[in-house]
Amino acid sequence: MLAFIRKYSKGESVGHNPRPALHHPTLETVLVTAVLHALSDETRLSIVRTLHAEPDGRACGTFPVNVAPSTLSHHFKVLREAGLIRQEDRGTQRWTMLRVREVDARFPGFLDAVIAATEVASVRF
Amino acid sequence: MLAFIRKYSKGESVGHNPRPALHHPTLETVLVTAVLHALSDETRLSIVRTLHAEPDGRACGTFPVNVAPSTLSHHFKVLREAGLIRQEDRGTQRWTMLRVREVDARFPGFLDAVIAATEVASVRF
């Protein structure tokens, strides 16, 4: 029983990660419509903007967004599947990074233009 | 009766246009999320790309898209309300133009970056 609790307790280092592996598509397989869709939501755009200012990434509970955890999880999934973010588990925390270099290599100037656009045409930011 | 038919016949020049006036928002009132959403659909992106290559615009029935007229009409509405296109009736034809200068002035580099992105990451184009 103790072994079971150890194995499935959050943060236990037992050589087993109960979270499923995250899928990070290569940018070459991502359609531009998927990227545009991922960015067309105000919360997701806020996440991207936050990460763009923080090259080292951010722990998941620390984003300045006002949505339920399950909703936030969905937004991360959409961004991840559009190739925009990378997420990795570090101990008990999940870290999120913007895939700036890869996105810039695939879509030159695109991310900068979107970030600049949010600065002139968004009510929330 | 003849007057009635004249008044409501398509293309009759009777000083009355039976089509409702189209709303074209100023770019200053458009949110970047609305622009990104408008562009996140393959057909709408195709329309924008076609218009980007044709500064004089295009008559409505001539777009190389494979959708029903009512669907196309919806797509035009989404693009129009995002401030991306301007439409005007000329006799029996409705013409559509990309609002390139206005969009570029509001979101510098954005449209070019999106068009360039469609060239590397779209299955249809």
C-alpha cells in the first residue's frame, strides 16, 4: 500500500511519471491556420505574450490569466498542438516555454508581428 | 406592378439599392483576436491571399474557392467585420478588395508575415 501511495503521489521520485507524455509536433507539420486559430483567443494570446517576454519560460500555476485550471489546460493543449509552446515536467511543476526560435525559423516575422499587433489592438493587455 | 418589378429587379437603376448597406469597421475598433480568427480558416485565408495578389479587387463570383454561395457569403462577412476586406456593389456585381494599406498601417508587417506563412505551411495553396 505504501509503495502504491509512493508511486502515485505527486512529486514522488520513483522513476515513473504518471502524467502522459506530451506531444510536441515539429513546426513543419503544423498548418498556418492551426497557428492562427491558436492565437485567435484572448487568453491564449495573453499566454503567448507573457511567454514572449520570458525566454526561460514559466511554471504553470503562475500565468496571469483568470480562467479555471481545466480551461487553462485546454488552452495549453491548443497552443502545444499548434507548435507554439513546449511543456515539460520538472519535479512537481510543469514548465511552459514559447518555441520562439522554431516558430521564427518556420514563419519569419510572424510572431513579432502578432505580438506587436496585440500592443495596439487589444482591450485586455 | 411594373414599377414594383423595376424597383426590385437586380441591377435596375432606380435610385434604390435593395441590398442592405455593408458595415466596414475602422481598423482602430477591430481586435487582433478578431483578425486572427478571420484568418484561421483555410477558405478565408485563400480569399485574402487571392486579393493580396490583386490590388484592384475581384468580383464575387470569381474567387477560386470550392464552397456554396451562402458559405462564401458568411466568409466575406467575417473578413469584412475583421476589417480585412472592403466590398462595394457596382451595378449587378459585388466587388471585394483587401484593405491592405489600412491593415498595414494598423498592424505593421502582420499581413505580409501571414501571407508569407501561407506559402510554407498550407496544404491547399
